[in-house]
Amino acid sequence: MTIGKRRLGLIAASVLSISLVIGCSNGNNGNSSSSPTSEPSDSASASASGTTGSGGDPAEKTTITITYRDDGTGENGSMYKWITEMAADFPNKNVEVKPAPIQASEGDYFAKVALALKSADNAPDIVTEDTFILNSDASAGFLTPLDDRLAIWPDWTNGSFIEALKKGVTASDGKVYGVPYNTDSRGLWYNKEIFKRVGLPEDWQPKSWDEVLSAARTIKEKEPDIVPIWMNMGKATGEATSMQTYEMLLYGTGEQLYDDATDKWITKSQGIMDALNFISTVNKEKLGPPLSLVLNGQAGNTSAREYLPQGKLAISLDGSWIVGNYLDTGASPWPEYKDVLGFAPMPTSQGQAPGTITLAGGWALSIPSNAKHKDEAWEFIQFALNKENSLKLVTLLGSITVRADVGAEPSYTQLPFNGIATEFLQNAEFRPAQDKYPEVSTQIQTMVESVASGTSPEDAMNKYASDVARIVGEENIAER
């Protein structure tokens, strides 16, 4: 049984309970020499029980910083808006909270964060961690385990957080290194107006990859000025290429990246070839955008914020969160999105059981090992990720909540597509919880880009197999 399937039973029960209702970045701990496993200080315990400081001389304020990815939106970005609102409302007026964004493509953000986390001088007090990189950062000693603090935080222990989703912030050593603030699912966004014009069903539910390609070919023939389908395919879009494109395809064949039964990485298989052939077909038949657009670090923003709302794109394989762009507070307001867009589940390759597939991920707030103000950081995390403020964040981001109590709120369930995106999680798969995954993911991106650029799927797979063997060791790979 795979990691995805073992988790599926847990997540299905937790998420389905939400679906029924709905209906898929100065107790100073000192410096970098502080032990990350030390007991919580008195101030941490006080904050866990709901007490916070107030008043104080502004000159004596402690400043804590929060690092997250700025995708180019700056002060118009959802995370910036949320952080500044939380900072203004934070009850402890002895603490000043400042955004410390890293402006970078998705592919570059993790490398830049790693450099910041290593530094005793420049490490932030809080960092947004993609759950796929969290285990690697924890294993490298970059993050502080939060178990002792979480044990005395009622929100964590009373069932407010969906239990199955806590696994995303639990590292291979069994310790928790972050508080999750959202999760997501992936599927096929499509423009119903374009579909209607070309004679495709407005309630589109493709049953196989052939039906997805058939729809794209129909659009290319009848609306030649419209991009039929967009998938991330470049190294510059980083994990979006690995997870939203390749893994959505690979897991849809029934194949896995990593075999838990043998503890080996699968580097050659028919499933890999099928996934790469789908990518090759899209590019050979010119069903996707020009390579100059799709291999660009801003490809994800271009498709979601420009091509979809401008009616220049028919189908986009992307995540549930993109609708956050279309809200009044988003980067690309589009009031009509809820009427124009449809969100179909990605089918398995031939429609085989379970019929559809999605990859689930998410983000968390973590405290670096080199953070200078861990107590204040923890106090802020509890405040920022309480029920009320978590609702504000997922609403701004257009993402799926990790809190069961937020999932039951009418203002959440009424948001378009939240119910659909949550239902997708019933057939969710997850990335391997392995230290080497981030390095393997980089090789996935190289493989996908090479196929998009004209390399044969077989040659690309062979190079991938060689590169992964170099990373994990020949004894840790398998072919089938």
C-alpha cells in the first residue's frame, strides 16, 4: 500500500465530514545556539493559555520577521495583506511583526529560503514552508520542532485541525515542524464559454486522457487563436512542474514515484513513459502555449492571471487556489470567474479505478532553528492561525482550509469551487515523505522540460534514471 493510499483512508474520513457541510508563503530564546528542543518558556506557556502582553514602550519593542514568497505582486499580494492585517491586530503590542518577502520564481524560492535559514544573522523568525520541502529542511536542522508547544495549544489538541493533514508537517523523525495553514487539490480548469462555442459540454467531465486531448484538438481546430491546454513544463516553475503536471499524470497511470514496499525510487516504467508521451503529444501537436511562455518562471501567473480571465486559454491543469487571484482583493480581479470557469477532476489515464486523481499539498508556518525570537514567533503563529484568522487567510488565497471548524463556516462553504476542490481529495495522492524528494523533484523538472523542448520520452527517462541513481544511490532505484 502506498503512502498516498494509506493516508487516503484518514484524509477521506476527515475531509468527507467537511464535504457534507460544504456540499480538490520579550521572552527571547536568544541566538542560534539555543536548543531547538528546549522546553517552552513561561511566555510561550502564557500565550498558549490565551494571555498576551500589551502596552509597553515602543522603543523596547521586539521585531519579528515573516519570510514568504512574493510572486511579484508586492503589497498587492494576498500574503502581504494578510500578514500586515495580522500584525496590526496582534494583541501583544510589545511585538512588531514585519513581512520579509523573498521575490522569486517558485523554483528559486526554496533555494533562497535555505540560504536564509542557514544564517544565524539573517534567519527570519517565521518562514512559510511548502510541506514538500519541510521534511528536508527539518532533517537539515533548519527548523525548530514544535511538539512541546503544540501539546499545550488547545486548537491543536481539541480537533480543530483535521488530523490527517497534520502528517504534512510531521517529519521522518516523528516530530512536528510547522502549523499548516492551507491545503489544495489539482484538476482541470476550463472556460465554459469557449467550450460552448466549439460544441463541447459546459459540464465537462473527461473520463480519460484521450478525452482531454480530444477536447484540446477540437478547440485548436475551431478556435485557433486560443491556447487549448496549459500545463507547467519548465524548470523555472519548479514544484509546479513536478506536482501539477508530471505527478498528476504519473499517479494517474497507477504508477508511483517511490515504492514503499521496497524503499526504492521508480526510475523506469511504462507509467513514466505514458506520462512523458502525454506531455510530448501536447507539444508536438501544438496544443499548448509557445515554449517562450511555458518555460518562463512566471508561466503559472501568466496562465492564471492573464490567459484564463482574458478568454485566451481553454483548459488549464492547475490548483484549486488560483481563484484567489479573481477575488476583489486578488492580483487579477475577475467577478465573472464563478460563472465562466468549470473545474473538472483530472481523469486517470484510461479511466481505470479510482477514475480521477489529484495531488494534495499545502503550506505551513514554521520557526527556524536560527530564529532569534522563538517565543514571540510562536505567540504570533497561534494568533494568526486561530479559527477567525485562518478563515481570512484561506479566503484571500482561495485555498482549502486545514481546520475542520473553518470548513463548517458558511462564509467558507459558500465560496465557489471550495466544495468541488474538497471532493477531489477523496482520491488524493501525496508526494513521498523522503529526504531526497526535493532533489529528485529537480530532476523531474529537467526531464519534463527536455520532453517539452523536443527530447524523446525514452531518452528523457533514461537520463532521469541516471540522475536519480546518482542522487539516491544505485541500490535505491528500481525499474518495472
